[in-house]
Amino acid sequence: MTSAAHTDTKPVVRAGDRIFSTSTVVAGAIILVVLAAVAIFLIAQSLPAILADPSELKDEPSSFWAYVWPLVFGTLWSSAIALLLALPISIGIALFISHYAPRKLATVLGYVIDLLAAVPSVVFGLWGVKVLAPAIQPLYSFLVDNVGWFPLFAGPVSGTGRTILTASIVLAVMILPIITAMCREVFLQTPRLHEEAALALGATRWEMISMAVLPFGRSGIMSAAMLGLGRALGETMAVAMVLSPSTVVSFALLTSVNPNTIAANIALNFPEAFGININALIATGLVLFIITFIVNFIARWTVNRRKEFSGAN
């Protein structure tokens, strides 16, 4: 009798596969290394300012945290207003493009939205200073005169229109195309069977959108909102050009005394800073880095909680 020889066959690993897999691992590692390097740099350069005597810092605050808190407030306040203004408009535009507009018009609007996202921030800043602020100042005066009893619209009104609300409107215009583009793509991925089932049950188009499209795209909307918020948090030139900042914590939207943002404060003061004040500006950048990280973490956590809306069914 002859016995068959059993040989172990191993898959052949091609050179191209090995190069591709290695390059992807290296690319992923580079991202982690760069992120870690940035974090280490910020922490190392921030410690001297955090531990320094407050009298050595600009304007001599009671502590470093007293120095950075108005900047954190201004950053969060302006970005929150911008997101509040941009998100409903972005969702409306995305729904119009994906479910209401004719195909040709939807294509043109999609191109316009994508092009708007590529406009440099300095252009938005010039538009805010030269066009928006003078044009909207009479509305500010009207609001202060008629609803000034409401704390957000308390006076005295700014004579130039360069207020925290103007800066927030500019930020809203800047983040609007980003949120719109992401929401449009999410809405277009809604399973056709879900939409047809809602329409077959007698739902109107809006009822179909509210029952099928919006629940499916909820995680995508959250991701788009957090991405837009991240852009607003880190915006520098547009805010620096539009805003007339002060180191205050104020919810008033229409006065000439406005809180500053971290990014704009760094851009305005870094050229003239020296010594420990450079470390203080870097420390505020570390705070902004942490805020942005938290925002992205919340977005990722929210998306992971909504994985059941996958569209596979």
C-alpha cells in the first residue's frame, strides 16, 4: 500500500500585499506619534506658565486659570451660538437637496456647498468686518431699544456692529457647508425600503422624512454638528478680524465689550509676547486642545451608540 503524503500548504504572501499592509500600519502609527508629540510639546511648554507667579503674566491675573477662563468662555459661547444658528439651516438645506430639489438643481447646489467650504477664513473675516457688521448694526440698535430688558440683548449697543453675535454669525456661515455636506450624504444613504414603506402606509413626504430619514441620520447629524463645532472652536482669523475683544465673561450679545476666544487671543498676542507670556499662550492652546479632544470624544461615543441604524436592512 502506498500512503499519500500530506503536505502543509501556506498561502503565498505577495510583495505588494506585504508593502501595502506595512504602509497602512506605518501611516496609522504616524498619526499616533504626531498626536503624542503635539500633546507632549503643549504640556512641557505650558507647565512654566501654569506654575508661574501670576504677577509675571499679562494683566497680572490672580492665577493662570483666572487668565484662561474668560477665553474658554468666549470660545465655547461663540461656538455654541454658531452651532445653534448653523445646524437647523444645514439640516434644512441637506433635506432640500436630498429629497425635494430636482436632480439638476440638487447637483448645482451640492457643488455650491462644496465650493463654499473651500473659501479661506480670512475672506469670511473681511466680509464680516466690511459688510455684515455695518449692515446688521441697525438691527442691534432696534433689539436693544425694544427688547433690551432681556439679558442677552442688554445695552449699551455697539456702534460698529463688531460683537460676539456678529462673530458667531460669521462662524455659522463658515461651518454651514461642512455640516450640510455631511448631512446630505447621510440622508442619501437612507434605505430606500424604509422610505417606500412609510409612503406606502400613507405618510406624506415630511412624515416619511421624520419617521425614516431623520432617525436613520441621527448619528450622522451629531457627527456633522461636532465636526462643525470643532471647526468653530479652532477658528482664528475670522474671529480676530471681526471681534473687538476684552477679557470679560458676559452673555450680552450686542455690546462693544465682548469675551475673546482662545485661538484669536493667541493670534493677536503671540507676535508681541515674550518670556513667560509665550508659555501662557501655549498653555491656552493646550486648553483648546483638550476641549477639542473632548468634543470629538463625545461625537464618537454618540455615533457608536447609534450603530443599530446601519442601513444594511
